[in-house]
Amino acid sequence: MTTSAITAEGLRKAYQDKVVLDGIDLDVAAGSVFSLLGPNGAGKTTTVNVLTTLTKADGGTVRVAGHDVDREAKAVRKAIGVTGQFAAVDELLTGRENLQLMADLSPVEDRKRVVGELLERFELAESAQKAVSTYSGGMRRKLDLAMTLVGNPRIIFLDEPTTGLDPRSRRTMWTIVRELVADGVTIFLTTQYLDEADQLADRIAVLDQGRLVAQGTPDELKRRIPGTHVRLRFGTVAEFEAAARVIGESTRDDEALTLRVPGDGGTKSLRYLLDRLDEYAISAESFSVHTPDLDDVFLALTGHTTEVPAK
């Protein structure tokens, strides 16, 4: 039986007359990546702040690591780690000194060993003696996450952790997240990069104007959006025209000699389509199955395109 690392029921939060969270429910399985998506102002950061005891909710119940966030805030804080949108590192200290400071503030044993292992794990050992002011953005984000791991938290909140990073640094962070989950850590991820959620998340929730408008696995969310189709490309005009007559419902691209045939993405419908062509001895030069991506899902559910933060 899968246990829950985070649960929320009827979570509400308002600032004066502006409702930021309007009764949302969450259930995050232990040892998984749960991603919360939403346009700017949807309430993502407020949700994280409530779950991490930084902000008090106006209504609803929240349990993190089995503890009530209101009545057992200290226990919650001991069980979690938080990496915010901006790296919380001291630029005047070296990388090692930042980690050592965090270790000194945490109830960990053999602090020197822990610091050394984290520097190696995050590929920061060679720069450990340099001031953080000389670090690149990616190095700072890695150091920030390493500092979060000093106390070995089993639940980590990552609030837009790769904002402003170059593609290589982003993928390094993705690798680290996967390694953490493989070790049984639960990751609560907010991001505006939909490919990031698609790559990492076991389950996704879409938040819009303070309400959860959808939850599910990435594939489940994609299947909710129409637009799945098979694209067939033909080598000759004769085969293209013959296929168009045989298949019937399709969208033509006469210049590229391709047909776009609506489908459900399943093997049964694909087999029927290919058998239909074979029945009339028609050969496609190539075919591919196309499904809506998370950008399509996001647009359909929220009416917004993704708003990528400025670098």
C-alpha cells in the first residue's frame, strides 16, 4: 500500500479580498515526484509556503510527513527541505563554508564527511574553496540544493528550481532529482517548464486562479486533450491519392504528400489503419504517431500559454 507524504484537504488562502487558494485537495505519494503547474499568479508559491509552514492557511487541513502543519510545525520542519526560486547561499563564503554552516546548524553526525560527500555528489569539490560570488547560476543552484540535503530530509520542496539555468545545468538538476527519488525521497516540484514536469513527474496537478483544474499522470493529462493523430507520408503522388481515397477522414498536405489521420493513440486503431492500407497494396514511406504535449494540456485547461520566466 502506497503511503502519502503530503495531503491537503480544502486548502484555502486569501489576502484581503483576493482568493489565492480556493479549496484545493492534494495527495502526494511517498517516494514520488509531484509537480504543481500553473501560470503566474495561480497560487503555486502560496501552496508551497503553506505546506512548508511559512504561511498559515485560512482553512482546510494539511499533513506533511504525517504531521499537521498547524499543530506540529516543528516536526514538519524537521522532516522537510526547501529550495526556493532563488539560491539562498552566502556569496561571501566559499561553497564548503556554506555547507559547513548548514551542517553546524543541523543535528547531523560526522559533519565533515557529510559536507565532503555533498560536494562530490554535486560536482562542486573542485570549486569548494572558491567564494560563491564567483559561481555560475547553475553552480549556485546545485549548492543550494546540496545545503537542503544536509539534514537528509525525506520530503523536498523545489519551487521553480531551474529558473534561469542553461540547458546543461537544468539536465544536471534533473539527474539529481531522479537520484533522490531512487533513494526514496519525495519531491514536490513547482515549475513553469512543462518539459521539466513531463520528464520528472509521476503525477501533475494544474492550478489556475486558485483552483485545481486537473490532476493525473502526464500521459493521463495528455489523453484528455483531443488531437492525437497518425501522420503518414507517401513517396509518390499516386500512393498519396490512393491512400486519401481509402482512408477517408484525414487532413491532407499535398505538398509534403502526407495525411493526418485522427486516432486515439492505441495499437488497435493503428493496426486497423495499417491493415487498411495493406488491403489495397498501398505503402506509406513513413508514419508517426503524434499526441498532444503538456503545452497543449496547459493551454486547454488554463487558457494560457506557458509564461517562461526571464533569464
